[in-house]
Amino acid sequence: MPTRVEETGFAPRNAGFNATFRPGKLSVGLVVPLETYATGPVPEMVRHVERVQLAEKLGFEALWLRDVPFDVPSFGDAGQIFDPFVYLGLLAGQTERIALGVASMVLPLRHPAHVAKAAASVDALSGGRLLLGVASGDRPEEYPAMNLSFEDRGARFRESYDYIRRMAEERPAFENRFGMPRGGMDMLPKPVSERLPMLITGGSQQSPEWVAAHGDGWMTFPRATAAQAQVIGDYRARIVAAGLADKPVMQPLYVDLAADPDAAPQPIHLGFRAGVNHLRAYLKSIEEIGVNHVGLNLRFNQADIETTLKRLAEDVLPDFSTSRN
């Protein structure tokens, strides 16, 4: 198990983080649910645990859930339906080595004590496999549904982030808008490692300098390769300016894998329909510009999911190094 920055290039966190993120390398994960639901916002969740176990067996590095508390019509995607922490608990007991990620927990919608407790619990129950993506939220309809302000979500995000970090300490003493632990009280369990890996999504209503300095990594969205190279370069320049060790970058990608391996790309939402040869070339191109992990989303995939997972494992995964290869 890597224990020093000198060994990994990234500051080591838990087992899931250390295995998923390697400098100069791209690993491949999957966004759940592992099914096609292109014609409506709600998946069927058919054979979902069986498919997760297949993904682990085939060698995918991580699974990614989303925090979607309401089926918001304007958003058009209910995610995996189940509460992310409840579902992560199930998956922790049904898998052995694959990293378990959230992309991303909307911190201003939850009290950070609940997030800290649930996240540390998943981390402990999974043997240190949790990757906690965090965000300020981009669905305005959810805030009045919880009687919360959308406008101050940036400040709430920042204080929630700090609260969760402090809960990893022994008997922390501090105060912010979310409360103040008193009388030597403590929160258990603690994360498996010194701190939970927390990856910040986009800007999360913070300055670019704050994002670079505070997160254990950065989640960004797909862009044209040249533009993506520029924003990743800017992010890592801010890390250097802060005097910190390098940090990983990840992005999602919607994929519809065509039967013809040479099929030319056709754009779809946040991704493309293409043959496996173009997909492999694209992943190589973003590996070269510094993306360390990609979460493939098969929502719009037209082929059988099990067949697609096996094709990806045979034709794509061998080209991308992980700690287990």
C-alpha cells in the first residue's frame, strides 16, 4: 500500500483513492445505474447488484453514484434512485475491491454531521474504498423543497466541507453555522485513513484557488481536448502556487458503444456514440493531458449492457494502467 507522496505522486488517502488515481495514468470506472434508460428519467434498476459485481470482476476501477434527492423534471435524470449512502452500504457488502464513489454529494442540502457519519461508515465498512465527491448543487428546485436558500449555497458548501473535515479529528472543537461540538463529544467511526478523500466538483461556488488548495482532487466536465488541457493546466498551476503535492483530475463521459469498432463518433449528451477504436483513442488523448480517471455513463448505450461491459473490458481496459494490472 503506498504511504508517501514520493511513492504515488499524489498524497495517499485510502485504498480506493490510492488504487484509482495514479499520476500520468488514466483508470476507467462506471457511473451507475448500469443500464440503458434513454427514453425517460427513471431507470428500472434491473440486475443492478449483479452488474456491479460483473464490473468489479472485469476490472473496472471505480463505481460512481449520484446525489439526486428528487426526480426534477427539468433535470431529466433520477440517477440510481436509491439514497447514495444507503446504496453504498449495500455495494460495500456486495463487492470486495472496486472503489465506491459519489459524484457528487450536494453538501448544502444536508447537515454535514450526517454526511460525515455516513461517509466514514461506508469507508470503514468497505475497507477504505470510499471516494467522496462533493458539490454545491445546480438544481435550484431542490432548495425550496427543503426550505433552504439557493443563493447562499457557496458559503454553506464551504462551512459544510470544513465541518466534515474536522469530524475526522479526535474530539474536534470548533464552531460554524452548522453547530459546535461540546463537552468533549466525538463522532464515530473515523475514516479508515487520516482523512476521507474529498474531490470537489467544478467550482462549487468557490474561487479556483480555494478549489485547488482544499480538495483531494477535482471533478470536471468533458470539453474539447485542447480546452480541457488548458483548464487542467490552470488547476495544477494553482496547486503548485499553493505549495502542495499534485492532485488527480477526473471527468465523466457518456458513451454509446457501436458494434462496428471503427464507427466514427457522433455526439450525444456529454459524450459520443462511436466504435471502440475511437473511444480508446479519445481516452488516450485525455490521459495525455492529465485526466487520471474517467467514469463511463452507459445511459444512452443501445447495445446489451453485459455485452458492452465485456467489450470494454476486453478492448479498452488493457490499455489503461491501474495498480492491479
